[in-house]
Amino acid sequence: MSTLAVEPLAIRVTFDEDTMWVDLADGRRLGVPLAYFPRLLRATPAQRQRCVISGGGIGLHWDELDEDILVSALFLGIGDRTRNEQPEAVVARDRKTQT
């Protein structure tokens, strides 16, 4: 259950060198550091651009990267939940899925 008054809906996702920008249906634009999502940080620009906006705008998905993000979680400051893993384990797992 979200604690937000209105569910934020993504309509567009873009990137610069270190930030993911999410344009919302209500006109707001949210910037999130890529450091919050190591898979996106390590991805190529082309891989980042292959984002699918799902659920009418409530989710962001990168099939190739095995990354799923709820837009509402971005507002709550929730980053990658796999950060509890050792960085080497995350890198090894990601390399395995890319082959």
C-alpha cells in the first residue's frame, strides 16, 4: 500500500551520465541517482533506453537487466533491494544473466 496521496504515473524515462529522469503524467519530473540501482549504473546507454513502462505507468522494467522499479518507491527513496548482497556477488550474477 502506498502512502502517497496520488499514485505517480511515469510517461517517459531518460538518462544522463549519472541520473535517471522519470517524467510523470502530472507534469513533475523526478531525478534519481543511478547509484541507487547498480544494474542501471553498470548498463550501457542502449540497455538503459530499453525501459518498458508497465501497469499504466506504475512500474519501470528492463527485461535484459532483470530490473523492476515501482515509481512510487522512487518517491519513498527505496533503491535496489539487492544492495545487501556483496558487490562481487551482484556483478557475478549480472554477468551470468547477460551471457
